Amino acid sequence: MSDQAATLRFDDRAGYQAAVSGLLTDIDRRLDIFDTDLSGTGLDGRAAVELLTATLAGAPRAEVRIVLHDAGPLQGRMPRLWALCAAQSHRLQIRQTPRSLRHLTELFMLNGSSAIVLRTHSEHWRGKAVSGDGALTAGYRGRFDEIWEACSCCISTTKLGL
């Protein structure tokens, strides 16, 4: 880790959701999310959707890529976030992992080149938020890109699936 890196550790849902919220305040070109189903992130709440909407409005070239094991909760139980996905479908892409990758349990979100939120296992809240560590983020960026390329199933946010 570099001398300028800052690490915030968390071990409960509230700490994780606070770290996610902090990641949304300033999107540096791209926000990449790898999660089982987004249900624990807090992204479906009013405040998070408003923050993400405002952040995207302030960064017109920013884009969001999301990879999920299961998109069902997003489509069926997160109407605010799903509406944002539909409204920003030109900047927000969602893919679902193939069965061969469903064993991956470490969840992470990357904001740009030096900010990341990691959860060590999908069934535990323990993890950390790190900013200013370009080497750590670069490793996870490569991992996300590999997962993204392995996912051929795109989730359409339009009613007709177009």
C-alpha cells in the first residue's frame, strides 16, 4: 500500500453501506460493481439513488458497469434503482455472471483508478474501503475486466428488452 493510501475498515452492514455511499460521491470516469445481487449495498435507498443521480449528472462522461450473480432483486425489489438504470441505460450497463463464475464470493466496487470498497465474502459484512492505493485498485480493475468479459448475458432495462 502506498504512503498516501487511506483505509477504513468495517464489519457490519451500516459500515459497508457508508463505505459504498462514500464511493458514490465523486465518480472518476467509471464505477464498476461486482456483487451477488446488490441487496446489501444500500443502493436501492432514496438517498443513494439521489446521490448516484446527482453524481452522474455532474459527470456527463462517467459510466457504470454492474456484474451480478442474480439480477432478480434489482429488477423486482429495487424500483428506484431500477428506474435509474432505465433512465441512464446509455451509461449504465448490467451483466449477469455465467454459472461458471457463481462461486466467486469476494464483492467489490471500484471508482476510477484509486478508490475501492471490498467485502471479503458475500455472506459476511467485513471488509474495507481504500482510497489512494493505485496498485490495489489496478489489480481489482483487471479482475473486474476479466469477469465483465466472461459475462455474455446483458440485462436489458427496457420493457421490450431492446
